Amino acid sequence: MDWYLPGPVFVDDISYSQVQSSDILESNDTDNAPIDNLIPQSVEKLPYFLNPFIMPNAGIFLSYFNVGVAIYILQAPLSYYLIDELDVSSTNYNAYFTLVALPWSLKFILGSISDGIPIFQYRRKSWLLIGWILYILSCLCLAMFGRPSFIATAIFSFLMTCSYILADVCNDALCVERARHEQEEIKGAIQTAGYTIRAYGCIVGATLGTMLYNTATWGWGLTIAQLLALSGLIPLTNMIPSFWSLEEIATKNHITPSFKEIY
């Protein structure tokens, strides 16, 4: 069954009653039912794009999970690598963390780019894919150095942070666009679920980074290059496949005039 559409879903063309999954489930054509009968009744009454258990939304939650992993999986290992193996000075170490933290201040700019520059009719989905592709390439390129220098580590760490923040901005935008059609009693449920999954991703990332990069103490683990490769392979194996089924809920209102007014 195809869960994706050839283009964005234009909400202006769809009434609330037309997208109720309960109406679809009442049809005798069970092959076209977007969810099975095992989903609770409270979920069946939601518009289909608000149902967290369907494939068109899987990409959002997997992306949130990957953001959580990306934030922490390399934080401790790279700190240890810079101090213990490269013996960088305190000045360089502070400069590194300032550079890595800088993209969080640029989050508004990254969000404005996705708002004002749609690619193939998508303002979120395309930039979400670009963000994760850049993150994967940055991780794999840095891993290819084997024992990367301080300059290479700082530059690619900056690019990795920019990449997953771009993906995180698109995650938030996709949730907000869906939240506009949520009922008052469940307003913000999709966003809350996403942040909860991202928190679990942070736990997984911190645990993996701490345990796997501990060869000197435990006698087993991964090198920094192997850990960088693992960091890139995680979104490659789960986010990229789910991207094709991700639905973007768009409007016909073009953002470019508003984008120009802001600046």
C-alpha cells in the first residue's frame, strides 16, 4: 500500500471530514485502510495525518530520535579525543566548543531557509533529507581521516551540528503544521511525542558514545573513526528509507512575500 503522495498534501483542498480515518475504515475496501483494526478507537477518529502509528509520520519520529543520538553520541568521545590523543590547548578546546555551539544560534536562519526556499514543492521534506545527507557525509568524511586533526575535527563537527539542527527545524515545522489540525483536547500531542522520542535518542546516544569509546580502560571498543562512521550509519539505515513515505502537509500560500518582509 502506498503511503506517500507525488506532491505535498494541500490542506486547503481537503476538508476535515474527508481525511478522517474513521470514514475510510468504514469502507469495505480494506486494502486502502491507512491503519489496521488494532489501533485504539481514540486514534481512529483522528485525521489520518495526525495518527502517530502510520508510515507517513514515521520519518518525523525517526528524525527526532536521530537528532537526540547525534547530539550526544560524539560529544564525550570527541572531547576525550581532542584532549587525550591530540593534546590540544585549553584555548583550542574552548574555540572548538564555541564553534560547535554556534549553529544553535543560527537555528532561526536555517528555519527561514526551509520556509522561503521550497525544493520540488516541499519546504520541509526536501530540507530534512538535505540535513541528514549532509550529516551522514560529514561523519563519513571525517571518519576517512582515520586520526583527524584538530582543524578537520572542528570544521566537520560544525557542519554536523548545522546538519542535524536543519533536520530538527524541519521536524518542528512538520509537527506544527499537523498541530494546526489537532483537536483542542490533544493539541500538541505530535510535538510532545517527538520531543519524548528525541529525549530517548539522547539517552541512547550518550550511552553508546560513552561505552563504545572506552578502549583504554576496558580493552575493547571503537576507534574515533569507527565511532564517527557509526554515527553516520544510524540515520542512513533508518531515516533515509522512511523519508519516501513521509507526507508533508503544505498550504497554497507562498512564503516568499512574507520571507522578504522579514528581511
